[in-house]
Amino acid sequence: MNHLILLFSLFLAPAFADKESQKTNQNFSSNNASHKRLKRDWIWNQMHIKEEIDTPLPHHVGKITSSVRNNNAKYIIEGEYANTIFKVEETSGDVYAFERLDREKKAEYELTALIIDRRNNQSLEPPSKFIIKVYDINDNVPVFVQKVFNGSVPEMSPVGTSVTKVTAVDADDPTVTGHATVTYQVIKGDEYFTVDDSGVISTTRADLDRENQSTYEIIVKAKDAPGSSGDSSTATVIITLTDINDNFPVFKHPSFHFKVPENISVGGEVGRVKVEDVDEPQHRNTKYSFVRGDYRDTFEIVANPFTNEGIIRPKKPLDFEKVAEYRFDIEATDPTVDLRYFKSGGSRSISTVTIEVTDVDEPPVFTKLPYEFKVRENDPEIRTLGSVWAHDPDAAKRKIRFIQRRASPNGDYIRVSDTGIIQLPKPLDREFSSSYNITVAAQEILEDGRLSDRESHAQVHVIVTDENDNAPELVYPEEPRVCENAAPGKVIIRISATDKDEISPRGFFKYSLATEDSNFSLVENYDNTANITVKYGQFNRELAKIHYLPVIISDNGDPELSSTNTLVISVCKCNEKGNFTFCEERAKQVGVSIQALVAIFICIFTIIIFFAVITLLILLRKRHKKDLSGLGRNVAEIHEQLVTYDEEGGGEMDTTSYDVSVLNSVRKNGIKPEAVPSPYAQVQKPPGNITSGAGEMEMMIEVKKDEADNDRDLLPYDTLHIYGYEGAESIAESLSSLESGSSDSDIDYDFLNDWGPRFKMLAELYGSEPNEDFVY
């Protein structure tokens, strides 16, 4: 029908064009009658052509006509597609298409018509635009916008629940009836889903179960021209069923068996029971509970939120000796299951749990925790406070030994015997500590007498009750002062007291003066304080500038204790307003503690011992030297078995700074002591005319060797003497102390002090008293 209408319109177009031409000619005739100038105009209708015409090219599109009557007129067209796709016959104005047109590529073309004089190419009329429209034919198949669509729907959804929407488009002209109308049809999976004309896919069954099948793949067909068997296209739709909580958990095993040691900690893990829930993890909310077996107070079952397992934990300590096995039934359920979709098979799953408790060697158990004792302070009669007790909970029932581990305060104040008796080695003083704490360990005694490495502990708390054994003491104020012209009744200072003993709420202090023969009085305030006031007034600074006032303070304890404290009051000069203007500085009393006194005495005793040791060493050295003198040997010969002289004093080789002949002459002119025969032969220096060098030393060594070999008085061991022999160049001869080191020399070397700093060391060595000893 559509094709017939199109052909009819094409046939009628020339007729309408002729009528329009006649009207135009009539208008031109009338205008010629009324005007001198003719009006020219283009004459044509809108042009149309069908797409995809299968007849041979070219295809006639239409005709352009102008009212110009000129034999030399020529028609031409201009535009993007002029003279390529479209051409015009220059004489008749017929327009032809030289290509097959596709409306889906371009629906209309705009061209410009011109009429010119072929002789000079001058335009006879102004150009005019015209449009060529391409008529649509149903030549396109509906195409889906994507090859695969995805959708989801909750499982067990009611019939008609929307899943997703598919879309296909047709490139044909939608204004032409039936050309772009798309219809859809499920050609695979139509037993589960359907699709409407708008492309919405919905369910056709209410029993879609994700646990049976979680995804569905259906094929949807799209076609146009309803009722016809035109071409079509297909697309795949993947539908996923989302999970809902519609299944209860089920135990994987009908029973579970666990072994656990009896010393498992409270809250520790005994074991895990496992269930299977086919729902997805977010819908697994298993709850465990006891069904049979009265052990709710002993165990608890907690669900693990990640694995959905039931963790069994003890709520109190287990004891193999009391209960060796526990047996109970547990139930697993899910309270969040949607009962609308509940499946048959039961909502409960029950399993039997058996827990076997194994025996372990447990530490001793104390019968009472903690232990607390009270004792009066300073009570010499109390030696035993009580005892601690522990027993072996195992079947072996071993004996227990008690050991003290820690004490607070540290010290030997409380002892624990092997049998657990709490003892006091000495009375306790509450003022030192009002409470004492010790930790007692209990260990089992094994069959071989050794102690077990497992032990338990108990805290023992000893409270010391107070006895009134300390007198109250005055809290000394800061330098009480009084004006010399103070009036009677003037309050000088308020005094208070403290007591190391416990003060009961009713406790109070009583204050009084040791003597009434003073210019002071004491007034009780009845709040554990008292005021010191002026009794007569007018102090005389000439007689006494400082007054010492003894104050007696007593408590109301049992027995009542008191102490006398001295209050030092200064008498000062004051101005008319009563302000102090001048007071003498009091000598501050410096107290020394007992610890400081002990330290001082220890230092003094150490110093005395040190000096006694030094004196004893000096006496022993003198006695030793006297013994050596009786043997005919000087000290130097006995001690210096290996003598090395690295320092030669003031420098014997230096003969330019002073005259060494003076030293030589003094030695020669000095009075020498009587020579004592020496077991060592004296080595005489070789004559001065002998050249010093290696020959001199070699000769000296040979002489000494001969003397040592032939002298029978030498000591029976090898000795090595190193002599600082200066050679023949020095006129001062030898200054070595080998011959002059004996304290028996009576030469006075004090003259060395007058020789200047170069002989200072010699003066210090030889200028001492003859009987002076050096302590090495």
C-alpha cells in the first residue's frame, strides 16, 4: 500500500506542476496587461526519490522550470552533490540521479538551480535553492545496542518481577508506519523469562532457586514490521539470581569429639563445630545453643562471623578429678531466615558434642586467697601469726613445701616455714610500716625429694595495729618573735603538734608550760592547737633578747605520753605600729643524724687504721735495715740485683755551664765514712791516657767476670749489674748512686741547694737527714 501511495504521488506531481505553470502564465498575462515590465520566476515542485531503486541508472528525480522565454536559456545546478550524484539536462531542466541513494546515510540533499544565457553565461534569473528528499523503504533490520545484556533478580521472586531491559534500534524512517517499529521475543529460556514490546524482561516462574541454578542465559530476538516475516537480529541476556536468606545451617557431622587438658584457661578454645549453609556468606547468621546437657554454666558456643563455625570455650576452670568427660547436644539455627521462602526439611539441626578432659600435673591449690593477719606493734610475745595451706589437686596428693618469694617492704620482717607457718622474727613497728606483704609459693615434693617446677602463689597481708608508743612532738613554727613593748594578752604564735601514732577522731593534744615563772602564758584553742601570749608585757632586751620557753605536749592515748619541747622566742624592737624593726640573728641549731654520726666515726676509724699501718711499715723497714747491716751488706747491694740508670742527674757531660771540678774537689775533701769491705770488688777507672771506646768496656766486663767467678762470698744466684760508666771524658768521675746510696754516709750535701736549679734533683736526693727512710 505504501508503495502504491508513493507511485501515485509521483504521477500526480507533473499534473500539479502544469496547473501551477498555467496559473503562473495567467499571472504573467495579467501583469503584462497592467504593467510594462514582465515578472520572471522559477517554476518547480519539491522533488522526491526512493532509496535503493533497483532499476538501471540514471534515475529521474524531477524537473526545474523557469518562466523565462529565451531560446538561448541554459539550466545548471550547483551544490555539494551537483554534477556528481545529481545532474540536470540543460535544455529541459530534468534532474537525474546517477547513484543509488540510501536514506539511512542521507535523507535529503540541498541544491541551487540557475538559468543562464548560453551565449555569454549571463544569469537570466536569480539562483534558487531546492531540496531533493529521499523516500524510505523498509530495508534495515533492527540491531541491538549491545550483543550481551546482563541482569539480576532475587531468587524466589514472584512472577512478573522485572529483571532488565534490552534495546534494539531500526535505521529506517520512524515516520513511515511499520518501518522502524521493533518487536521482541524470547526464543531461548522462554520457560523462565518473557519480554514485552518495550524490551523489559521479567520472570515467568516464582520458584527460581539460586541454590539449584544461579545464572540463566536467554536469547532475545528483535524484528520490525509486525505480522510480517521480515529480517531480525538476536542478543544474549545473562541473568543472575541474587541470594536471599532462605536456608538454615546444617551440621556437617552428627557428632563431634574433642580432647582438652584440664588446665585450659578460661575462655580458651576447646574446639570448633562446623555447619554448612548454602546461602552466601552475608546471609549466614548461625546461632548455637544447648539442647540437652546441663553445662551452660561450664561452656559457651560463640559463632565465628567469618567462618560461621561454632567455637566452644570454657566459662570456668575444668577439673579432671571432678568431671572427666562432658556430653551435650547443641542446635544450629538461623533466626534471620525469611520464612516466606522457607523450604521443607526442618529449621533445626542438632549434633552431639563430647569433650574429654585429660589429666595434667597441676600446681598446688591454696585453700584461701588472700591471707590476712593482724598483729599489735612492738609485741614481743607474738611469734606466730597463722599459716597458709595448699593441697595437691591431682590424684598423687603429694606433699607441699612453702617458700617465700617476695616481700614488701624488703627485709627479714616476716618468715614462712616449709610447712606454711607465718612467723615474726622480731616485733613489728607500725611507724616503720603499717602493713607488710609477702608472696608465698607452694611447690609439690616429688617422689625423689626434688621440688616440682610448677608452683602457685598466694598473697599474705599483715596489718600492724597501732600502740601508743610515741609522744607527740611540737611542729616548730618559723622563729616566733615578740615586741619588747608588747601588751599583755598579745598573741605571739599559734603552735600545733604531730604524733607518729594513729590519731583517732576523738584524739586531742594537751598543751601546758613547764614553768609559770615567765612572761608567757599558754591558751588552749581546743582544736589541737594553742596560742602563746604575753603574760605581763614589757620585755627587757637588756636582760634577755631570746627566751627559751619549754612546752609540754601530751596525748590522750593509753598510756598517755608527753614530751617537752623548747620554743625559742626572740624579743625585738618595734615601731609605734607594732612592726618589727630589729631582731638579733639567732644561731641556727644544726642537728646531726645518727647515720651521719656513724659515717663520721667510720671515717675517723679508717684514718687511724691507715696511720697505724704506715707506722708499722716504717718500724718494720728500720728493723729490716738493721738486720741487713748486721750481715755486713748495705741495702743497695741486697735490693739492686737488676739496676738500670736511665737518668744521669744534672748532666755530667755539660762542662761549660759550671765547673764540675768543684763537685770533684768537695768529694775528695769531704770526710768519708769508714769503708766497709764490700763483697763486690771495686772497679778502678782506667788511666785517663787510655782511649775510651769499645776496648775500655770490654776490659771492664772481663775484669768483672773474673771477679764474679773467683769470689766465693757472692750470693748463690745470678746477678746482673748495669753500670752507668761515663767514659774517660768526664772530669767529674762517676755520679752513680751505687756507691753512695747507703744511708750510712755522713757527708753533708746541703751545699747542693746553693748551686742552682740544675742540682735541684741531687739536692733533694742527698740533702735529706742521714736517718731518713724512704718508703717504696
